[in-house]
Amino acid sequence: MEAIVSIRHLLMKFPTRFGVGEARGDQQVTRKCYKTVVMDKGKDKVLPIANVELRGDVEPERPQPVEDVIQVPLEEGNSERVFQVGSQLGEVEKGELITFLQNNKDVFAWSAKEVPGLSPNVMVHRLSVDLMRPPTRQKKKNFAPEQ
């Protein structure tokens, strides 16, 4: 069901075949529901959890261009460094864009070697680990209560 919920206004709007339907909430009922939930926090309740394997062998889909693209080399004779331009772009705009990108090719970096003066501290992520301390194993967290 497609719906838009506004918690602040205690309102939910949803499409119907006659237009837009509304479901309004009552602040007193909402407050009573909230108090009930808060008071029940101390009680142990087992909630069913679906065991869904999210880490399958499926690779995530890469987004595809909306239109066909043309491969344009950044430098003449170098087919490794290319950029893509939309084929539905007008000839004037396409020519201006290609000229602009080729004139500003010094802005592009294809490897870390092409970025002189950039500190490796900016590019490299390091974990804050004290090498003088022995490694510790994290406690196992039990998400399912024993029954």
C-alpha cells in the first residue's frame, strides 16, 4: 500500500480510486498507546524474527545509463582513459562538453600517483589500534533468547 505518514500531524494519506484518502489519529489515544508501550518495556516478550539470508551470492545490480552513451577518449591515442557522453545530447552541447573535458584533463586523476602533493593521510584509512596491547575478542551477542 502506498501511503504517506505524518507523525507530527497524526495523519496518513493514501491513494484510493476516488482520490486521496485520509486517516487521522487521536492525540489522547496516541498518548495512551505510548504509555502502554513504555510501561511494557520491562516485560520479557519474545517477538518472532524471520531468518532471512541477506548475503547471497547475488552481486548488486549496477545502475544503467538512461540513454546510450558514446565513449570519448580523454587524450587522442590513449584508449584507456575515456569518459562517456550521452548520445541524445545536441551536437553543439556535445562538442562543447567534450572540448571542455579535454581542456581540463589535468583535473582528472586515474591513480594515486597522479595526485602530487596530496598527503597519504587523506587517502588512507587507519584504525586506531594500540599495538602495545594484546588483541581482544569481542563478546558474542545473543540476539535470540533461549527458550
